[in-house]
Amino acid sequence: MTGKPSAEEAATLDWLKSSYSSSNEPGDCVEVAISRDTVHVRDSKNARGPRLTVTPTAWADFIMYASLD
């Protein structure tokens, strides 16, 4: 699902950059913010743009899948 959080929620989100973000291209990052019921994902180059929002369970499943060698 994509969307934007409410103004109140957006003000309280603490965005973290991916540890895989390249230091050679500082604008090319994925940022994640975790709230109580939702994980928000955005492109750092377009912080005001659309966000992918998923449940914490879906995010954990994705991380597990992405971490496989």
C-alpha cells in the first residue's frame, strides 16, 4: 500500500537511512520509519512524495527474504 501519514503522524516519524545506502551517492537512499502499527518506506530523494506502508509482519518477512544469500 502507498500513502502519506497524517500530519500528526508525519511530524513524529523518525526516519532511518538504510545501512546499504552508498556514501558515494548520498541522495540514493531508502529511508524507513517504524510506528506502532506501520512501517513506512520512502525514497530519500523525494521525502515529501509517496510512501510504501506495510505491516510490521510484512516488513519482517521482507527483511528475512532480502537477507538471504
